[in-house]
Amino acid sequence: MSRGSSQIIQTSLPASLGLMPDRHTLAETEKAMTDHVGSLSLDFKAAHALSNLFRAANAVRQELTNQVLRNYDITWTGFVVLWVVWIWDGMEARHVAESADISKATLTGVVKTLKGRGLLIREGDEQDRRLVRLRLTRKGVRLMEQIYPEFNRVESELIAGLSDRKVATFTRILRELVTHVEGEAESA
């Protein structure tokens, strides 16, 4: 087998086999998707809109992780758990998992890590001792008070290229989408 054909085989193997897929621009990805599944009866406006949403969310998450969270050795999921517990000044564990959009099993591991770092405590619920509430420790509160302004600074940098009007429209559209999806989920 020639060197060229070996490279073709290697680059076409899926990422699950340990090789990283090539990076592509957003436009290239949309075109490849359309070319690949163009013969199927699909709503491409919906597919492109949500594909862009996923890609944007992942890019923002990666940027916030790289610029802020890594400096504190906090994972994205750990931050989300801390944030949810922080803004609600404590919450029942099952509701934290739901709010952070993670499984209860994942929450168990994250809580163990955060508790081990002295950032979070578990306590019995006053009305029902079978339930577990999570609260930030003083150290956890101080950490969030330190991290969140840095986090928000990066958030501001990420939207700096958009006009106030575009940010307001973007926010409104995302709220409408979330309300629609959550409304359908609740009625199901």
C-alpha cells in the first residue's frame, strides 16, 4: 500500500478508533451535511439552525473552560453544579442534577470531588431526612464570587462583536426556543 492510500484510510477512520477527525469550517460542515443527506426528506433550515446552536454552545463552553475554569481546576460540569447551588443558595440534589442537565450518577461523582475540595456540603432536608440538599461552603461561595466575574468578562468578550440589538434579538430567540422545548417536554 502506498503512503498516500494509507493516509486516506487513516483520515477516513472514525474518531472512535482513536483518530481525531479533520477540523472543518462551519460552512464546510453545512455543505458536507447537505451533500451527504441531501437525498433524504429533511428540514435543512432546522438542521442548520440547531447544528449552529450546538457548535456555538460547544465553542463558547470550550472558550470559557480554557480562559477561566482551567485556572481553578474546575470542570464545566463542576462549575455548573456550583453555579446552580450558589444562585439558589442550596438545592435538593435531584433538582441540582435536573438543573445542571446531568444524571444523578454524574452528580454523585461531581459532588464527591467538590466536597473533597471543601466547596460543597451535603445535608439532610429539614422536612424529609431522606432527601439530600447541597449547599456551598464559605470557601465555595468565595470561589464563585471570584470565578463568576472572570467568567462574565469572557462572556462579554464573546459577544462584543454583536450590536446591543443583535444580542437582545439573539437572547429573545433562544428564550423562545427554550420555552417551546421545555413546554413540550412538560406536556409530554
